[in-house]
Amino acid sequence: MMPGMNPKQMNKMMQRMGIRQEEIDAEEVIIKTKEKNIIIKNPSVTKVDMMGQKTFQIMGEISEESSISEEDIKTVAEQANVSKEKAKEALKKHNGDLAEAILSLK
């Protein structure tokens, strides 16, 4: 927002420029990358449509966790001779480090 401008005036001005905003009632936003997942809890999500180009503005409580693949879970489960669930817990505890997860289960 521009300082000193009435929010209603701002919305009218944005509509004249072809910009539409929509609040989205989201509970959680997860951004998945190869290395980690970025989790945004209690997010405030705004969808902005500007001349057909859609963008999202997200604000909230951010945390990160390692991205754990099914292949990693299977490897740890086989090497440590445990269930996949226990393997996944160990991988989470050790931030995706396979060796540390296996050693902790033996």
C-alpha cells in the first residue's frame, strides 16, 4: 500500500489498471525443492491477477525441513533392518543424512 492513501481508493485505482486481488483462505503452504521443503504455517495468501499474469503473495510463519525421498527411506529401512516408518523418522531426526540415520537405528 502507498502511505497516506485510502485502501478503497487504492483498490479502485488498481481495478482501473486491470489489477485484481483475491484473498485465499489457506491453512498451510508448502514449497518443495530438491534439497528441502519450505513450510509456511498460518499463511496470509493474496492472489494478484495483473493483465493475465497471476502471482501469489504469501506471508506467515516459515520453517524448513529436509526433503526425504522414498528411495532414501527404503535404503535406510533395508540397511538398518527396520520399518519404513522408523527409517523416515530417523531421516527426519538427522536432517536427511542417510549414514547418521542408519547408525542411529543399529
